[in-house]
Amino acid sequence: MMSKNTNFAAILAVLLSGPASAFAPSNRPSHAAARKSSLSMSAALIVQNKGGGHGELGFQLAKTLQGNSKITSITILQDEACNDEKEPFKSYSTDIPDVKIVKANLADESMTAESLQSILGSDATFEYVWDNASKKPEGAGKAICDCAKTWDTKLFTYVSSAGMYQPNGVFPMPETTPVKESAGQNLFDNYAVELGLPLVSFRPQYIYGPKSNKNDYIDWYFDRLVRELPLPIPGDGTQKVSLTNSEDVASLLASVLDNEEAAIEQRFFNCGTDQLVSYDEVAHMCAKAAGIEPEKVMIEHYDSEMFGKANFPFRLTDFYVAPDTAKDKLGWTGPTHSLSDDLTWYYDGYKARGGASKKMSWTKDWEIVVGSKTSYEVGSIYDKYDPIVFDTSNVQALNVEE
């Protein structure tokens, strides 16, 4: 008769002789498990365009998200058409070194979800997506939406534009303001909703920032002030504008994480500062930053029906939004920057970019300020920078018969 120890040993031997997989866990995780890797569990994807008015947002958003406990990894899908020698792209490696940068041709109309997944990595998934590049639901834009659907993304935040609003006389323009139905951003919103994505769409306006690569709006004022030239402003100059620091825009975009359910339920949010200023006020604020006395600020209000927009950087009439809904629904506390304070460092940057010495054409300004008031004038305030040359070589004497 076998002892108890011998009997146990025999039983154990039989058990161990069977297939190892019967008791040992598999070393080959399922595809679903692999896709829920540490990369995806709280991973954020920022889709960033090549530059322009929204060019700095991806950079500032990445900096903001790095301090959010919900986010453990950040990837920027960067349009490869960006200029890596210019801001903010040249600061990626120094200012956000822990952010993974993936380059892709976001202008590729043939891009599909499959090809985009291949670019990001076959097992890459993201719980949070911020799209700051797509202009319509085609090509890369559609591919991003389709991938997000596959990833089961928790929040899909889209940076749209308030520019598609069609004002109906209510200001600040609320999120219920009619939009241009054919606008690419509106079509993108519609596609994302039809696809069933947890869409949250922000509608920003004029943006400036310390690493912006588009400075047209505020530069317009300094270009004239530093040269002691008039500022042709349409109408009476009391029209309001929302100029928002990119860091404040980034904090607004990140605020969806504070109340995800409310963000999805509301869906559409205006995006901008609540510190509204008039066109004339911007002129005087810029003058103060440049050390120019108020009496030297020459504002020339003109008839917009006669000259249109000309070179003026903003709309002819009131066209502004306010972040009241984001404050109410998401608990956003408001901007931490003010234009009046920021114009000091902005002016330093303007000078560093050579703004005071760059070659410019003043033909349209001359037409409004000088040409509209006289049929012919030899010499004007613009001659120093952009002299108007009159060709008189073919002028003939006028014979008047009595």
C-alpha cells in the first residue's frame, strides 16, 4: 500500500504531465486587452495643425494636461507641414520633452482610419482626444473620428470656430446663434455626432500667445503706431472684440475633464475671454505698451460701406462671444491673463520680429486717410514709408476751346 506522500506525488505527476495551458495563464493577451494597455488607459491625443491662428493651442494644451491627474501620457499628432524652426514647434523638445510627437500629413485626403492607426501604432488607443486640426470630415479629419469610435474614446473635444456664426443681433453671441450650415467645422460636428462620438465642440475667436506664429491682429495696431501713422478703423470704433491668450484657451479646452458628463450634454461651448474691449481701446492699450503718448494716437474712423474691411484685422461690426456657458457648466474660473498686461511682452516680441522696420505697403491706408479727401495731393504722411509715385510722362496739355 502506497504511503500518503507517495500517493500525492503520483497525483501531482499526472497533473503536471497535462497541457501547461490548462493551468498556467497565457502569455498572449487578447487583442482587446492589448488595446487597453497603459498607453490607452488615460492617454490623451492632441491633433495639431501646421500653424496659424490655432497654431499654438496644441503646445499650450499639452502643457496644461501634464498637470492633470487624469492624464498619464500625451501624444501630439503633428501636421508634418509645420515649420520646426518656428514657434511653438521648435519648443516641443525643450518645453514638453515627455510628450510624444508623431508627424503625419494631415492634408492627405486619402488617409483612412487604418492608415492613421498604423501611423500612431497598431495597439495605440486614446481615451481623450483633442482635435485642433480638422476643418471638415474628410481625409485625416474623418480618419481621426473613425479611429476615436474604434478606441471607444471617452471625450472627443474639437476646436471649431466662432467664425461660422451668422449673427442675429444678440451679443455676446450665444451657442444657439445660427451657424453657416455649409461650414466645414459644422459638417465635422455633424459627422462626429452621427458617428456617436462623445463630442464637445469649442468655438474660439481671435487668439494671441507667447509662442504664436500668427500675429496679424495685434501687429496691425503696432505697425501704424510705431511709424506715427493713422489707424483706419471702420465705423465709430466702439465695436467689441474678444482677444484671448492661448494659455487661457488651453485651460478652457482642458476644463472638459472637470465635468465630462456636463461637457458632453452641453456639447457646444464658446471659447474666449470675458474681458471684451473695443477697437479704439485696443489702439490706446497698444500705444501705452509702446510708450506712445495718448495725444499721438491718430485714429481715422472711416465709412465701411465705402471702403469695406480694407486691411483692418477684425470684423466691420460687433462679432464677439463670451465664455459664460463654460463657466456655468464646466466650472471654468475664467482667464488668468489680460490683454492690457500681455501687451508689454507682446510689444517686446513685435520689436524682436523686426515689426518696426519691416517693409509694408500703405496704399489702402493712403486711399482711406488721404485719397478719399482730395483728388490729388503731392506729398503725404505715407511718403516716408511708401511713397505714391505719379507717372506724368504721358500727361498732355489740356486744350480748351472757347
